[in-house]
Amino acid sequence: MSQSYEVAGGNGRLYRLTQQEKEKELARLASLHQNGARWATPDKAHEYSGFLQVTQFFIDWLQAAFDAQDAENMRMNWKGFVAESAQGAKFLKVQDAWIASRPSLPAFIDSQKPAPAVADYAAAKGSIAQRQDQELEDDLPF
């Protein structure tokens, strides 16, 4: 099975809130503010909502990069572009995460996959040959 790097982690989407979603967020903040959350002012309302795809490979890639450096902080970069959903909604497609001086996420994932063992290959080849021999014998009319 081939690995899809689109869902291997680090990719995401950001959608601009609709007017209705924005009004709902403002109402939520107003309610919080009335209930004592003084920080919940209209300027705290977000304009985008979305997700970031996270997989164990992505976490392991981040951890390996973090472990390889001596600083408390690490910078991870992303590329992105405006895309359009099947329904016509435009969104920011975040992809191609990278960390300076570290292997890319696809290269890291490929390096984590075990190489097929020679014994496994020989066994698989042998079982295929056995099945082919059996199929030939089953086709004999006598």
C-alpha cells in the first residue's frame, strides 16, 4: 500500500468564518464576558477555524528534530495556498511542513519503515511457486 503524505500529518485547512459563525462567536464571547471572563472581548473573536492533521509519524518527526537540537524552542515551517472545496468554499491549505537541517516528513516516514527481510521474500516466493504448482496439478484432466 502506498503512503499518502497528504494525510501523514502536518497538513491542515483554515476556513474563514461565515458571518453567521462570526456572530455566534461574538455572542459566545459576550456571554463569557458577562459571566466574569474579562478577557472575552470582541477583539478576541477569531476569523478562521480549521484543523491540523496529526499522526504518530508527525509527532515522531517533530520529536526527532527536537531531540537533535540543543535549544528550548524549534521552528517548523509550512507552505500553503488558497484552495477551493467541492462546495466552492475557499480555504487556506497548509502543507509541506519542514524543519531546517532535518529530513522532510516523507523522507522521515520512509526511513521508519522496515526493509523487507530476505527470508520473508524467499518464503513468499516459495509459497507463490507452490500455489502455481498446485493450480497446474488441479488443471490436469487425469
